[in-house]
Amino acid sequence: MPSTIVVREGQTLTIENTDPFSHKLYSSEVEGFTPLQTAPGNSRSVKFPKAGVFSIRDASHAFVRGTVHVLPDVSAHAEVSSSGRFRFADVPNGSYTLKVFFRDRLVASQPVQVDGPREANLGTVDAPAAKLSSTGN
């Protein structure tokens, strides 16, 4: 399970178990998201009806944890590659705010203007190291 997931408010998230063992994912903060054994190759879906930050745990494996950031408006999302790069496809022209999340934290935010069907280089997006550590505030 990814440590950080971003979804739009009201969206249903489907979590597929790609591990060779079962999981019992749950969140005490999301109504109806109770521990339910999910065998390898199976999936379960949960709806996030309101904005907020929600912790996900596994009743079978304490080391499995994640955070879901539910936002009222999500235009696009991407995962950062091991080289630190990311890409959004098919974003309409307009003004946006790029937000970078790591676990339960918003670690960076910057305005972005999209003008035309071209690739834009945003340069470096600064995320303070303290916000990326498990002990950072």
C-alpha cells in the first residue's frame, strides 16, 4: 500500500491486494471502513465522503500503514519517480496550486499556470527535509 494517497472528496478508492498474503485494512476515522480480510488478488472499495486526512492501518500487519488526503478539488495527481520526477497529463489551461504530500503532511505548495498543450518544467519543488522525516513537525 502506498504511504500517501490523494483522492477527491466523494470519490471511491479501490485498494487491490497485490501481496502474497491477506490484509485487513481499516480506518477508525472513516465510517464503514472496518477491518475486512482481503485475500491476495482481491480488492475492496471505500468511499471518502468528506475532505480531511485519514490514517489507514492493517489489523493483520502493524507495519502496513498509509494516509489518504481527501481534497475538495483534485485536477490531477502523480507519483514521484525514484529520480524525483513527476508528470501530469491532459491538464486543461488554467491556474492551479501544486500540492506535495508525504504521509500525513503537506510538504510543499506552489502556484502553477498551464497555458497550451506543452510540457512545462516547474523546476525544483522545495520540500523541507524536516517535513519528510518521520520525526519532522
